Amino acid sequence: MVMESALNLGMMTMSGIQMMLERIPESRARKLGCAAFGSQSGSETRVAHFMRKRGVKVVQQFSPIAGRFADMLIGESWILECDSVAHHMGRVEFENDRHRDLLFRSLGYEVTRLSYQQIWYDWENTQKHLIAILKQRRYLRRPSPSRIRTL
């Protein structure tokens, strides 16, 4: 998480990380090297790592349509958003998130929002719920867009 945060903050470059990985023991470099650098927060890193550890396909900073991004796509059709107080506190951000959720739902994606509290202070309970959702295997289905009918 530290390297990923440093990369996102512009404090390190990918080439700098690669150089560092070349200078440490191979076993440790392998563990660090498999880290995903698509997260924009430690919360996203934690959730993505949890999913990948279970063999689940994760696409970070997923964009189903131009200009609209989700924190991550799990499998084929489950979008997970990891909300933080810093970036999701204001009314405008709150409304933007809900508009984006509605758009993603209309495209056939399931959307789940996890709060900072759930990810860092209630993680054990949150993991149980995520596992229960994974066991349903709905995330493996391709998205099925809504059919909008006009009268």
C-alpha cells in the first residue's frame, strides 16, 4: 500500500519502484511486485487485495463508458466503490456518486459502496459479507443493460 500511495502522490515512479524491487531479496520483491498499482487509496488496495487473494478478477479504475470511472470491477458485472470521508463528504460528491451508480446500474452492473468505516474498522464483518456475495457468483455474469421502454 505504501508504494502504491507514493506512486499515486507522485513521490515515486514505476522505474524507481522497479529499481527498488531489483535490490531486495527475490522472495520479498515477488510479493511487492504483484501489488496492483491501480488503486487511488489504501482502502481500494485493501479490497482489491482481498478479492485477488480469492482468485477473483479485479479491474481497477474501470470505465464502462468514456469519462465515467468506478474504483473496481469484480468479475464481469460487480462494481465496488470504496468511499472515504475526504472524497465523498460533500453534497456535490454525494450526488455525483449516486448519479454514477444509477448510470452503472442502467448498464447492467451491480454496485456496492463500502465506507471507510467498513473497510478499516469493521473489516472482519465486511469480509464475511463480501464472501457471501462472492458465493452467489452473480458477479461472473455479463452485465445485462436495462431495457428502457417508452409509452
